[in-house]
Amino acid sequence: MVINKKSKFYQPTSFKEQVVDFFKSLLFWKGRKKGIIHTRNIKWDDIRSVFFPKNFYEKYEYLGIIPWKEENEIFKAMEPLVLYMDKKAKPWWCPRWFLRFLYLFGSDNSIVRVRNWTLHNLEKRITKGYMIWDYKTKWQSYDLRISIAGTEEMHWLADAIEYKFYKDGRKQDLAQRISDITGKPKSEYEYWMLNDLETEWERLQPNY
């Protein structure tokens, strides 16, 4: 989120106000609240994760909503997208810990909150605004939906991951259903093409 300085509603803040806001975000780690908007309390573990991330999620958290269960199938599917976005979002001269620092103290480790506008805008300027907004499964456990802000190539990769995840999941689902009807081992159908499995499933429907 970048402030539109050309808007008639924009009121520039003084340098003094920016400095005060900056030190408030760093020194006063207790969250602040204004109306329905609030920021989180920053804990020592949050600081630790900036400089010493202990897993994949903490290492790339600055990119937004990152898969955190590394043994999960969704994690395996989305890992290439996260690595590719990190490669494009992080300039060669910028250490990753600095981006995590900006994401924590600028964006409150959130895709929707802002803790400090100066740091938030700096983070977006450095990373070009690349971010994973959300990922979820919708109708079926294999119906993966990925929402990102990125380049056309990033969207191509996200679309390819969604298609592959759906295709593999649909094949496993149909193989199990057909196996339940025919009594044959599921492994006998696992290597069928998806179109062949769908045709076989439709053929068996009247007898099911």
C-alpha cells in the first residue's frame, strides 16, 4: 500500500512527525490502537525471527502469507513460487533480514496493517510490492487457489501450480472412488491419465 501524494485528501507529515512515528514504532513495542485499527505487541521472538529465522516460514515471511507446514502437500507445491518471488523481490544488495525488519516494524508482519508508513513504503519500494496475498483450497482439498501481487511470470507460475495441484489431486480422488466400486487396488488406477479416469468414472456411474 503506497500513499497517493497527488490526492486532494493527502496531507504531508512534517519531518518531526515522521521521526517521532519512527521511534515510536521501534522503541515502544506495545501495540497501538486507534478506533477499530490496532497494531500487535512485538515480542522478543519476533525480533529473533528477523535476524535468526528458524524455518522456511520465518525466512520468507516478508512476502506475505507463506506456507508454514513443511511436510504439507501445499507447502511442497508452493515452495517454488515463494523462492522465485524472493529472487525477484530481494535486490542483490539488500540483505533478507532487512526486509523482514521492514515487514515487522513497517507492516506489523501483516498484509493489511501498517505500523509505520515510512518503513512500510520503503519495504514496498524495495520489493516492488511483490506479495502472496492468500492461498486456500475451495471446493475440494486439491482445489488450490493462490492470490499474489507480482509479475506476469509469477502469475503464470501460480496458475501452473494450481493446475498441477488440482490435476494430481483429482487423479488420486478418482482412483480411490473407482477402486471402491470395482474392488481393484487403487494403485492400478493411479497411473491412468486424468481424462481416462474421468471417462471410467462416468461409465461406472449408472452401476454405482
